[in-house]
Amino acid sequence: MSHISIHDVGKVFHSGGQEVCALEAIDLEIRQGEFVCLLGPSGCGKSTLLNAVAGFSPPTTGTITVDGSIITDPGPDRGMVFQEYALFPWMTVEQNIAFGLQIKKEPKLTIQEKVNGLLAMLHLEEFRKRYPKDLSGGMRQRVAIARVLAIDSPILLMDEPFGALDALTRRNLQDELLRLWTELEKTILFVTHSIEEALYLADRTVVMTYRPGTLKRDLAIDLPRPRDVASPAFNALKKELSALLMEEQSRHNQDEFRGAAVD
């Protein structure tokens, strides 16, 4: 049985008296422990699909199941990491990490042990008493990841978590994420618009079409880790994915042109 099963999923939004079809006939199976990236141009529905899996915005049609149970609401089996960090500014690093455990009413000693372990795992020990405003973007994202890991969700849903970071910090956090994924054996569904990021991280990269979002290509990334972004094999896949995305970007541009002409 798949860990995450997405069957015939569609999503329609209503705006200004009009219907906007964001997703159409999405079928996707994700196995336990897989790292899958959703890749596509802006407006293709990547984040919409991720939010549906999270239970924040259920699909209009079709079903999403986790271990055979239909998803209708958010749950502790799915942890979400956003691009915007979503930390509580009035809490310290360790308080932010502990928050979910306190909501679950875990014993104080258990909370402290888990927080200490995560601070060490993500190299945050010396920042435990700092507030988010005193941290770099990379450190804030480490705290956001630690907070999700604290509740020990078997599934991590990540919506362009490194998109706002500089290139060096981004690569460091990509490597940290791969280390955590290997050690903790999580299932990860990761949204990105970066071809290189998808190829560097994923077991599979799923390319989505421009609106309505459908699955254009499901590509297994059969490259050994750690991956060499300069290797011929890596760049051959990068060229292949780039061609697929350019086709969809062209559709996007044509749609915008038509809209401008109508206006």
C-alpha cells in the first residue's frame, strides 16, 4: 500500500463569480520513505496540491489517503514546513520547537529531551535562547524544521522551504535535509520551482502542467548520492526537465498574453 495515495484529484476555486480549475485528474502514489518533488511553473497548482495533502484545502473531486485513511483535515501524521518560516516571534528557539509537544501535553521531561536532541541534530544549541528576529533566514528555517520534527510526523510536506535563501545557505540546508531524511526515514513531498533543487534532492520529480495542473511527467532520478550537479548525467536530466518546463511556461505566457489582449 502507498503511504500517500492521490486519486483523480481536482480542485476548483470560485473567484469573482468565475470558476478557476487549479487541479484536474491528479493521480499520484508515494511510497513510505520516498522523497518526491513537485516541479512546475507558477500557477500550476503545486502548492494547491500540497495544501490538499496537508488537509488545509480539501480537493473538490477525488480522494487523498494516508495509509488508507481519507484526508479531510490537518493531522499530526503530516508536518508542514513553509517558505515563510511561520515561527512565533515572541518565543525563543527552544520554545518554538517545544510548542507542538506542549499542545500534545507531553511530559515536561520528555519535551526537554526531545528539544535538546533536535537542537543538537540541527546545530542550534548555542541559539536556544535567541528570538527569531535575531536569527538569519537559514537559522529560522532550521528552527521551523525542528519544530515539525518535534511532533514526529511520518510525512513532511515542504512548500519551497529554501526559496528565499541565498545559494550557499540553500545548499547547506538541502544537505541537512537529506541527512535528516536518511536518519529519520520520513516520507517527503517537496514543492519547488528549481530544477536543480529537485534533481539534487528527490527520488522522483513530478512535473506539473500549467493551469489546470495535471501530471505531465513522473521522472525517477536514478543518480547516486551525494549528487554531483556538474556531472554529465545530472545535466542531461536537467536539460530534459528544462525542456518540459519551458513548454508549460510558454503556455503560461500565451495565457497571460490573451488575458492582456482581452483587457
